[in-house]
Amino acid sequence: MSQGSASPLVGPRTTARAFFVSERLNTSGLERGDVLATTPLAFRVNTNGVAVLFRYGVVVLIGLNALEEEEFLRGLDKRMTGKFARRDEEIAIIELAQEREDQIPPGGPICLQSLSPERLILIGEALAKSVVLARHEREVASVFDTTEPFARELAQSGRMRGGRRSILRNIGSALLVRHRVSGPVEVEEKPDVLWDKPHLERLYARLEDEYELKERAESLNRKLAVIAESAQVLTDIIDTRRSLRLEVIIVLLILFEVMITIYQLAMSRHP
């Protein structure tokens, strides 16, 4: 990790906002002389802001107003792969409180001893993971909404209506969400900045608790396991239906052959 030593020029109270804009974000070639860190890429914006960019599609902007945020994001359009029609956002208020240690009071802003690059990057890490989790939680919930009627009908009647195409569509939705959520975001992974600044581990632990990152990731993993099981059940149902159809066809063919044989025997006795 490459990191600057000077604090960004932000005021005593500022806003940090995370935008989940695309599936991937190409950050190569954006390194500049005023770079604050390279993993993730962080640098100054204008005279009073900081941008933290994550390759998994999240941009965290600190100390910018709404117009500056929109202008900055438009400048990244060509670097976005799989841009979302609707982007998710996460916001945090940061307050400079030099007289006390880094803390996050209940319902209050994130209070920092200094607005150092390392602290702002850690906040960016937490916000980025939180906004990704929020989107994945919504996508997983939508899969549960579509598979729940199938599960209810199986429980009530022991059978499931719907054609092969509708079942395959549900399997595809489940697998697609599972693939997206199991992507490059490792919520429990330790941010690189902590390897160089271990004294900030307490701040990051508080950020993890504030945004419930570990608990949400564990809950998401449990739901993904259920989705995988549901997809397997739906696949088994399709296989069972196919096997039954084949068995019925085979039985019908056997009956047809028996009838033909009987007819031929009957005709041979009465020339």
C-alpha cells in the first residue's frame, strides 16, 4: 500500500457517501501525484474532498457536495462494467473531535481524533462493504419472494405447479444472485491500511459493529445456502418430471407394441 502523510483538506464536520455503481470498476491509470493510497485507490478531489475507489464497483466520496459527486461519477462512466440502472447509497457524517479518541456514539456521527487519510479510508472500507451488503440483501430477498410460493405449494399439496420454463427461470435467478453475492467483496477481510496502521484496528472494529458487517455477512451466507438448496430441489423436480414422462412414454410404447402383437395374432388365426 502506498499512502500519503498529509491530512485531506476537509472541515471539522463532513459527509461521506458510498455509491454502488457497477459490477466492476476499472481504477487503473487513475493514480495521480496527490494519491493517498493505492489499495484501495484514494486521492484528493478538488480542494476539500477525497475519493476512495473499489474495483468491485463502489465509489466513496468524502467532503463533496451533491453536484460535485454527480460530476465525479459521470467522469467514471467509461470505467464502469455492468453499470446499475439503480445505484445503492450509504451515507455517514464524520466529525472532527480532537479532544477524544475515535468513537461512534449511538445515533451520532463518526467522531475522529484527526481526519487523516488512514481513518477516512477505513470509513470508506466500511461504507463500501455496507452498501454492497445492502444490495445483495435486497437481491437475496427477491429470490426468496419468488421461491417461497413454490415451497408453500410443495408443503401443502406435495406437488408443484408451473412449467419447466418457470422452474428454470427461478433456478437461474437463484444462481445469478448466488454468483453476484459470492463475488470479489470479502466482508471479513482485513483492510490493507491496518497492516501499516495497526493502532487503527479499534476504529475499524467499531465501524464493523456500527454497520453490523460480520452479522449481515453471516446472515447472507446462510440465506445463500438456502438458495443453493432450493435450486437443487427445483433441479431435482425437473429431473423427476422428466423421468416420469420418459417412464410414461416407455409404458405407452410397450402397450402399443402389445396391442400390435395381439392384433397380429388375431389376424393370423382368421385368414
